[in-house]
Amino acid sequence: MAGTGTGARRGAATLLGAVLTDRRMLSDSLGLLDKLDPPDRARAQRLATETLRALDRADRILNRYLDRRPPVFVLNLLRLGTVELCTGGDAHGVVSDLVSITGAHRKHGKMKGLVNAVLRKVAAEGPSEWAGLRAPRLPKALRARISRAWGSPAVTAMEAVQASRPPLDLTPRDDTQAEALAAELGATRLPTGSLRLADPGRVTGLPGYEAGQWWVQDAAAALPARILAVTPGEKVLDMCAAPGGKTLHLAAAKAQVTALDLSDTRMTRLRENLSRTGLAAEIEIGDARAHQGRYDAILLDAPCSATGTIRRHPDLPHIKPVSELEALVPLQAEMLDHAWTLLAPGGRLVFCTCSLLPEEGETQIANALTRLPGAEVDREALDRPGIEPSWRSSEGGLRLRPDFWAETGGMDGFYMACLRKP
């Protein structure tokens, strides 16, 4: 993690404060970096993300050198420095920059001596200690909840995957060209059809980006659209569409797609990707529970705890408390019930969440089957390339976890099931 200067590190510290103190999502805090030039802005985001991913490790090392917890601003600088120093950062540049940033702070400038002393000790002793530390653990309450669902060994395996920077997955616009595209990109084609790059570099510079031949989408997130298996001309609703990867997949199958989402801002990326790929979808902004229409197929990626995406979004455990689940579960059920009323006879509905919690997946579908008239799980919809038998759940859905495909970088945690209407 070689440094690019004080500006990037100052920006990373700002992002850490936004997440850990203000409880703002990292993606919603990037506007704080607008004054930085693009390379420093990108570097700041990477530094903040890697620090959040390794926060537990950093704190365990720092605890050896701190008699008491310093102010949060100073602690975040020490965390940032520890992660850099223990993962290959240049000691002189890291320490010098962070001491300078501390010294320039109006309130905590006098603590630059502490920052200098601690980081010099970390530079000397930290890297050897770092390698021996266990993978960072999930927050206690969340870890306990996931352990109850899948067992402690599974959670430990998930944490091991989440401790490393994930690869980049791409969904090809045209599956018939996927092999050639994989060769051009130097990517691995995964069993389910996604392309995976271990070290992609700048995304916009990759072959096929300008031509719209692919879009960024985790391999697990690409499966709901594959399971829905729309055909040309079908009228399809992507019910909670942002940021839009599933809409693109449905549009690439030449369906008549309506992309619906409550947030106009979050649909910006979809509009950009539709333009880049040359695909078409009708965009509507509004509450999914009030939407009206009749559709042959519906994809409902319901609002959820997002516990399955922590490997890509290490800020999530610091933003979303487990207690939020109590409000999300009934919201998901309400959306699912309304989606059922929009589905034409003989139609199919894929319900999915990027969650590791059964309340937002298996249990949600089991309960829906008791209240939706005539609803049946279409188990054959899961007969898709690359889907392993062990991923299937007893009620007929698909349970994916971060520790699946761990040897090649894992996948996001997801649940999905396809319902058919008589």
C-alpha cells in the first residue's frame, strides 16, 4: 500500500470519521473528497476501505502501545497508519504524513508526538505481528446472529474471506461472447457465467468498458436475473432496481423492463450504464408498494440488512445495527405481497436479499407460501450452470455465503427463490 501523499491520507482520515463517528455510508461520504484530484481521491477511498476491513487487527496492535484511548480523530490516524505500515507502506512517508496531519489539527495538534512515537513502534514491530493475527471478526451481536444460523465454523470461514480485498466480478452483456471477452480481459470465467479479475486496476480502463460489453456485478448478485430467465418481449419489473445491475441483465435478454426505485439519486449509475451499454429500460421513481401494473415476471431485490456484502463494503457493520432488522422484515413481506398482486397469471417472481440472515430469506419465503394464494416455489428455476446442489435450501431457495468459492475470492452472501403464480 505505497502512499501517494498527505492529501490522500487526510482524505482517508476524513472518510473514517464519516463512517465511524457520523455513521455515514462510505459511498455517501465521497463528496467530502471533492477538493482532491482524482488519483488522491481514489487513493483515499482505497485507504479508508482497507482500514475499515482491517480495523479489528489495527486496534489489537495499537492496544499494545496505547495506555489509554486517544481522541477519535487521532485514533483513526493511528489505525490508518497501522494498516499501511503492516501491509507494505513506506514507513518514512506514512509516519511523516500522519504526524503532519495531526500537527495541523486545531484541537489535537499537540498529540503529534504521540502519533510519531506509536507509529514508529508499529513500523518496527507491527508487520511481523500482523501476519499472526486472526482474521478480523464481525461485531459481536451480528456474529452471534449469523453463528446461530450457520454455525461458528462457517462464520469463521466467512470472516477469513472478508479480511481480504475481493476480486472484481463482471457480467457480460452477451454470454455468447464471454469466452472471448475473458481472454481479452485476462479474466477467469466462473461456473455461473460471471468473469472474475483478481487485480483489475482502473475499471474504466479495462477492455470493453467504453463499448459497454460488461458491467460490474458480484457473481452472486448476477444469479437472480439468471434464475428469472426472462425471454425477449416479456414485460418485466425490476422492483427495487438501484444501482441497476439486474436491470441491465434483464434488458440484455431483450425483455421490456421497467426499473423502479424510490431514490432518483441511486438510479444515476443505472442511467449511465444504460447509455454505455446501449441497453433500454423504462425508469420510474417511486415507492414500490404503490406501483401499479401487470407483469410477466418480477425481480424483487428487497431492502435488507446487506450483511452478505460486508466483504465489499466493510463500512456496513459500523453503520447498520442488527436492530434495524426488526423494521426490515415486515417491509420485505409487504413488498413481496404487493409484487404478487402485480404478477400476471402464470408469471414468476424472484425474491432476493443480499443478507446472511434467514429472517430475510428462507423464513421470508416459507411464510409467504402460507399467505400468497396459489404460490409455489419453482425449484427447477435453480437448474442453472454453476449452481451447486449444496447451495439449495429446504424450502426451494438458494443460499449463497461469502465462504463459497473461498479459494478464488468468495462471493457475496445472498438468498433467492423463484415463485410461480397459478
